Amino acid sequence: MTEVSKVASATYLRTATVPLGELTPYPGNAKRGDAATSLESLCSNGQYRSLVVREVEPDQPDQPDQPGRLVVLAGNHTLQAIAAHGPGPCGMTYTVGEEERPCGLCGGKPWEPAARCEIVTCNDATARRINLVDNRSADLGTYDDTALLELIAGLDGDLIGTGYTDTDLGDLLEVLEIVQIEETPYDEDEADEGEEGGGQENGREPQQGQADDVPAAQGPAGAADGPAAAPPAGQPAAPAQGVQPTTQPAQPAQPVLPQPPGQVHLILTYPPEDRDEANRLIAAAREVLPAAGTPEIVLRGLRTLVAVLDSRHAPDGTVTVASLLRAADVELH
Ligand SMILES: [Zn+2]
């Protein structure tokens, strides 16, 4: 108990909007933030989070000549961004849908730089801990990429004020596309049966007849399988031969799928059941359209649906198989 009680916690005093000139950055703050991203966020979102500011007591022995000094423990980059904004109006606007709104910080009006602060009192060691952990905890966090993608995708491409760019979104999609391929149950089965070359990679066109769609380099399935896999010289043989390959996680080095030049991503998010159904339908369509990648199959399916709906307005209202196949761009043999 005595060990714990040595660490004095910070005590909340009040929340106040403080002119920038009265705030002091934390001396020696080690984190180097991205001021441009912070400023963009302030303009589009406003100051949604208070700075955490230590009020140094007038009788503080280390600062006897500056009574009441306010030191920013957390939010030093917000402080910098507000300073970079300067007095209003800044003239910046941002667009929500079709509406153009003024800067969220100055409101497009005369404004003296100030920050909303939660003011606390604490000792020097606690001040230092708060400054360190506030920076550190952000570093230590990780992301659920799927959840992150859904959050970003929910903004319909308007990424202003999120700190994310279109490039970040593209990188995220590439990572998740790999995950999805690994989860697709049709991947390995169809590759083994080798019938139609169910190439999963977009843009790869399996050649008719020679469906060598699993590169040997991916190979734990083929190469390292048999008892022929001898241990490297100088190393003891594995105690149980043949066990090791099957217990290895099925993670062949999947290539990161590049976004083909001139193409863009279209994100569709589904509940797991719907995604599984979509995968089943796409796998079935691939048997008819072996050369088509997933995006092409989905597009052809939509064209066919539109052809059906259009035909209801035709004079005779007849939908023929030939017309549907034509809409789907399926070649008849
Ligand atoms: Zn502004």
C-alpha cells in the first residue's frame, strides 16, 4: 500500500476555455505529431476533446516566479494546430453532402485562438507520467482492420477530418482482400480439382485448358508434403515425419494484390451469411465464366438483372434465355 500511495493522482479542478497565450507546451514533449492532420481535424470537427492542463501551484518550488502557469500535459499537438490556425476568420470551409460549412474552430468569424482545457493539479512526477502515457497509449493500440474499414466506408468516400487518405483506404483494402481469399472455402477445393481454374486473383486470366492456377512457389500443399522433405543437413530429423507439414498453419505467402492502374475499389460490406451466399453465387457463376474475375461476374449479374427489369416494359414482355445470356455477355457455344 505504501508503494502505491507514493503515486499521487491528478485532481480535476475545472474546465475552462483558455487563451493560447496563457498555455505553455509541456517542456520536452517527445511525441512528434502530424500538425496538418490535426489542423484539418480541428477545421472539420472542431475541438472535440479538451486539452489536459496542469495548473502549477503558486508555491510550486520549481516555478516560483511563474505562479499559476498552465502547462499542457496532453493535447500538445492540438495546441500547435490551434496556434497554426491563428486568429479567425481563417476562410477555410468543408463540405457535408452539398452543404458548405465554415471552419469548426473559428466558425468563419473573428476569433482569438483559445483552447478548451480540463485543468488539473498534480505533482511533477504525475505530470510527467500523464504526458508519457497519453502519447504511449496511442502508440500501443492496434486496429481491427475490418471494423476500421467499415467505419471509413460509412463516410461514403468523404475522408476529410478523419486523418485517413484514399491511399490508406487502398492499403487497407489490399490487406483485407488477402484475408478474404484465405477464408473463401472454394479456394482450395477448386484449385485441387483443377477443372476451371477458379483463379481468385482479380485481373489474372486463367488460360483455357491449362489451368495451372496455383504457382509452385505457394507450395506447402504440394512440395513439402511427402516424406521426401528431408531435414537440412546438420539438424536432427523431426521425430514424427509427415506430421509437421499438416500442422503448419495454412498460410502460403499470398501476394499483396496491387490496385491495377486506372482502377478504383468498390467496397461492399455484408453480414457474414450474406457474404457467404455471395461467395457461393460467384463460385457458381465462375463455372460458366471461367475467365471472368469476381468484379466482372458481379457486374454481369447486375446487367442481367437490369435486362430482366427493362424487359417488363417491352411490348410483349417476353424474357428469353438468349437475351439474358446476351446481357450477361456469355458466349454461346
Ligand atoms: Zn478557422
